[in-house]
Amino acid sequence: MRDDDRPIQRLQRVIARLIGTGVQQVTYQSKPSALQVEVTVTAPTLTERQRRQWQRQLTGQVGSREIHLRVCLETGQKQPSLRRRWATVMGLGWVALMAGGWWWHSAQTSPIAKAKSLRAPLVTRPTPPVSWAWSVQRVIDREFLPQWFRRRGVRLPRETAVYAARIAPGVAGPAYAFYEAGLGAFSQDFWPASTVKVLPAIAALEWVHRQGFSGDVTVAFPQLQDRLMVILDRSIRESSNLDYDLTLQLVGLDWLNHHFLTPERGFPTTTLQRGYSGLNVYTSPPLTLQEGHRRKTLPRRSAQGWNRCPRRGNCANLFELTEAIRRVVLHRELSSAEQFRIADADIARLTASLCQAEPSFFAAGAQAALRQTPRICHKPGWVLHRHCVDSGVIIAGQERYLLAIAMPAWSAGDDCQGLSRLAQQVLTALRQAPPTLLHQPNQGEPVQAQLLTRPGGHELVVRVAGADRVAVWLDREPWGERPGPQPEYRWFKRRVTPGERLLRVQAWREGKPIAYHSQKVVVRPVEEPPLSCETPLSPIAAQVIYRGSRRKSQVALSFDDGPHGRYTPRILDILRQEGALATFFVQGRMARQHPGVLRRIQAEGHEIGNHTTHHVRLTLLDAAQFRQEVATTQALVCRLAGVQPRYLRPPFGHYDFKTASWAAELGLTLLMWDVDTRDWQHRNPQRIIQIVQQQAQPGSIILMHDIFGSTVEALAAVIATLRAKNLELVTVGQLLAPGEPITRR
Ligand code: NI
């Protein structure tokens, strides 16, 4: 450990010990004469006045007057008791004194050296919280289930959505491996039916809690009077439509949609605006609430409206439906940020209703897959001739899963038995899934992480106090592990797909996970030195390359004949979405027409190759004509995109000895392929996928054309097919260096 890292680690340890897992982030900033320590803690919702008061108490010049301690609050959680708040305040005060102590001590020795060492290189601002839904979208596995189905000949019925997760122990709470298939977890393209009844039930308990009541409150409607918990139980366990509508009337559609079903509370998509029994749910009648001696009368309320969901229907996706059930059933294991604001006794009764709801459509299939009768806490939904839906937590001994399926009734059958068969397949697949980095909300020791754009690549720096092993991932892409206790863990990568990504860090100590942390990072394109492409390439030995080394598990996709104004941007969209790189062999005349597309190819980290200016047969040219065709495109790509192609792909694949040696004089290597999708000929996406499936292997260079809609259509499946073969998609340059290319001639 470097000597000057000690104060920070010491302070981190003290803060972590005092506030426990409530710490979200600790950051340090050193100005020449002062050290600022900023602590972000999980804390209650505070009014602006309380917040200022809190900060005044904690911000101060302590000890040598050179420490500034600032506390940032992660709001939106349960109100802790006043006593607990004071404990935190006192604790932080003590941290400030400790900090003052060591600052004073180190100031005696070498203040300037210390200030410098604390300034570099890490974060100086707290990382903004990332929405859970967004983070799950970044890490969910979209390939494993479809491939598993394909390999076993399982056909997923059309318009079916599958969302599943394996639940395993994480850092101080459950962690998850997420999967989806078909329409997936985030599609709204199905009718959510009665599964939505869970959401107003939770909202109703939060709402009465705010009014000072519990689930035991008796609610008097004009047509009936009953205990709230009994109404909710009938609505969930028996799927009673009347009780569901009464719950909507109690909460009021405005409060439900504007205060509960919000992005901040974890429901960015769901909107409920439709009753199921014929009762008017847009107007709530006057109601009386009574519990013990407390009594409250509410006037008539009318919903003002909202507009997130068209046609007055109910909108939801499988992810959010399952979230509601997950956060109820796993309540006791979750951090306060994830817990609903409901009394423990009410959560227990709501859980009991979910675990005893009508038989699950998954039941038989889950039993067959898990080889025991699981406990299924869920809410099914079913509408004749429309959709079968079920969503819930499946518990079988130590194994736990989240599972949600929506299937059109014409595939599932009118008794929804199709869901049982599919549940069996999905759970069997999940039991065989390879291990992956589990995802969970931030927990454990504070982690500082930063992705820096450096000349020629990206550097990732991570600090975790007390760790002896750290692994980092960007979305679903592992960057690797670093063993041994280190003050800082560093990784460097030359090429990273630009855009918003989720940086994930897991840390261990003595084999036990001590921290999980994820944050949004924006990957910026690496700046290439300007105009370096104007210096001509040095002549090289003539060579023709067909593929890379079979020993590296990499392949290169190549697209010829563009850039096309319509299809190339769509290909770039897909590559960006999938985090894959490719090489584009452009024609000069096309690049001249679409300079913006050419620049985008370069900016997004792909490689540009030369495919001549007018797509001519090189074997028919003399030396001067050859030079003209090739050098014009070299200069054009340099001027428009600021790079110099290193590879020349001969149009029609025609070359001879002369062509190869003239290219070598210009510093260019002739680049062929070993997998020809023949996409220009058959224009059939299925055929493209099939050829890639049959022929691609480690080191392959795959030929496609970015000027056909059928190629665009096939691309996502081509990428999935290659990844199923454990092949990384890289540019031609990455594939060939520094491995041993296979050459001819
Ligand atoms: Ni061509």
C-alpha cells in the first residue's frame, strides 16, 4: 500500500463503521489548502429547512480549520426515528474530529505532498443514483434463454414475453442474474389482466399508512364496509374485480398514478386507469376510515387525469409487475430504499395473500423443473381469448427465482397450460446457466470508481477500502479481476463502445463479497491525434489476409460497399446497442455522399477500410489507375473522418500478384474473408444467420454488405449467434494484432 493512501482509507473505514451500509459514496477533493470530504448517506426525506439545518451542523471547520465535511442525502427512503438521526449526526461529528486529527498530523509532515496525492485521480463528485429499471436493462441477458431454446428445439410462441431471474445471496441482501426472451421484460405489448391487482393493494397500504392507519383500518364505502386487509386479500387471492375497483376508489387514481406509480418509486411505465367490475373508478365516493378510536372522513374525490397510457387501458410490463411482488415477498432482506413504506405486519399479510393466490399457471412446470413442490408467491392474470399472465417469486429450498410470462391465449390454451410448459423450460435453463456477475442495488463498503478517457484508450480506476480482490464489468462485458489488496485497481482498454454504460464493481475480502457498486458512466470517443492520416503509410511486404488466428476467440464482422444513407446508420444503431465493433470497407463515391455517416462509423469506434472509389475490378487496372482508385479514397477518408485505412478489400474479391504488391507500396494489406454470407445474392436474413451459424469460428472474417435491408434485419441475430459461440466481435485491426494472421502469397 502506498503511504499516502492511508488517511483516505482510514477515514473510509471510520465512516463505513459509523453509518454502516447507509453510505452510498464517499468522495474527497483536495484544494491546495483544504481537504473536502463529501459523504452521501441513505437518509430520510427532509424538508429544505431541515436539510439546511443538518448541513450547517455537519459542515464546519474542524481541527486545523482545513477540513470541510459535507453530507449529501440520498432521499426518498423511510423516515428513521429522530433518535437514529441524532446518532448519525453525532457519529459524523466524530468523523470530522478524527479527520481533523490526521490532517493536522500530516500537515506537520508534508502538506503539499499530501494535498497532491489526494487530488488525483478519483471522483470528486458523488455519483448520481442510477434507476434500478435502467440498470437491469443494461445487465439483463438477452441471449442465453433464446439460444437454450433453439438448441433444444423449443419454439417460443409468437408474442410471448418471458422475464426471469435467479436470486442468490449478494452483499448484505439478495442479488440477481436477469434473463429475458421473446418480447422480454420491458415490453408493454400484452394485456396485464389481473396481475396488476398487486399494485393498488400496495399503494392502498402506503396510502392508509400516510393517513395514520394500518391494514386493520375499516373502510366504509357506500355499498359495503370491510377491513382493508380483507378487501386486499380478496382482490389478490381470489382476484375479485369488485374489491380491486374498491381499492382504486380508496387510493384514488390520481394518487396512484402521480405519487405511487412513478419513476422515482421504481415504476416508470405502469399506469392504471381501468376498473374491472364496472364501478366508476374515476370518482371516489365519500369514505370513512376507522381503526380503534381513530376515525377520518374523506370527501368525494375526482381524478384529474394523466396521459402515459393510451386508450384508457392499463399499461404495465413484466419487469414492473414482478418488481411489486419481489419487493413485497423479499421485503425483510431489502435495503430501506427498496422497501415499500408499509408496516411489517401488513407486509407479512400481503405476502401471505400472494403466496396463497389462486393456483399458479407455473405450478406443474415449476415442480417438474425443480423436482419438488415449490412455494409460489404470485399474482396470475387471465382474459379469455387475450392473454395468460403470471408473475411471482418461486421458492424451492435454497433455490429462488423470479419468473414472469405473458402469452397470448391462442398459444397458451384457454386454461393457460402453455405457461406451465414454458415455466418448466425456463427454470430448467436457469439451473444450467453459466455463472455471471450478479446485479443488486449498491451495498457494502464504499466504492469509488471512475472511467477516464486517456490518449489512445480508456482507463478505469477503482478504490475499495479493505478489498483483496476486485472485478469490474461494463454492462455485461467483463473487464477482468485484479487480485491482492491494492490502494487502487486499474484497467486499460483501447476500444470501448461510446455511449452511456453501467459500470459494475464487485469486491471481496478473504473470499467473501464485501461490496457491490454500479454507476452510470459516459464513454467518450478516444481522441485520435489530429490529421496523423496525412502522412503516407510506409510500404509493407505484400500480403493477403483471409482470417485471424484460430486461437483467439474473436471474429470480425465486415460491411462492404457503403456508407449507405439509410442502412448504415441502422447497422451502427444495432452495433451500439449490442456493444459490438465492426469494420466498414467504404467506397469513396459513397463516403463523399454520406460524410456524416462515415464520421459516425469512426466516432463509434469502428474501423474504416478502403473498398476503392468506384468499385472497380482491380485486376483490369494499370498501376496509375490502381493508385488513383485507391489513393483517392485514402485521402477522402482522412479528410472526412481523420483516419487512414490500413486494409484494402478488392471489389468482387478479385486480386492478383500485381494488385497485392501495388497495395503494399501504398502501405495497404489486401483483406479477404473466410465466411461469405452471400447477402448480396439471396437477400434472406435467415440464410445469413444460418451461414454465420454454420461457418463462423474463432478468427473468422465475415463478409456482409451495409446496403441491404435484409442484412440489417439479420444483424442482431448474427451478433447473438456469434456470442453464443463465445466469440468477441472486434474490428479487423484488433483481430489481426498482435496475433499471427494467416496469409497467402
Ligand atoms: Ni463490394
